[in-house]
Amino acid sequence: CGACHTEALANLRRSVHAKAGEKLESGMGTLLDCGKCHGQDMHQMKATDDILSPVYLDHQVATCGACHERYLKTYQKSIHGMGLMRSGLL
């Protein structure tokens, strides 16, 4: 992905996800695979502003929560999570 999306790759390398990918034998994490959040089928990948994209604003809670389960539960119990999930606030 980074061959064409150089700015996105640079941002990923500076982010907390820089070492969130597969672990090496040494235990050090690798760069998180783009497909983990954006979907594995690169031929069917949606733009981030497409309502069907897994990283579209309305889907980010579920997409991120798939890996960050502890934070998902905390978020869902927060005033913001309740507003989003129960009241449909977007």
C-alpha cells in the first residue's frame, strides 16, 4: 500500500500502530498491516469517506474495538459512547 500511499505510510510509521502488527521472534512488533483496519480485499477497498468503508467515521468504534476490546467497553459506557450507540448521534 505504501508504494502509492506514501503520506499514509509515513503517518502510520509515526503512530501508535507502528509496532502493532505481527510480532517478530524477538517479541518486537511490526508495522500494522493496512488491511487490518481498511479491509483485506484491496480490490474492493472503500475510500475512508465512503459510508461502506470500515474506517468511515460511523464505523470506527466497531473497527477499532475489534482489537481494542478493553477500550471499546469503556467507550460504550461513557457519555459519548452512550450518545452514539443508544441515541444515534453521529
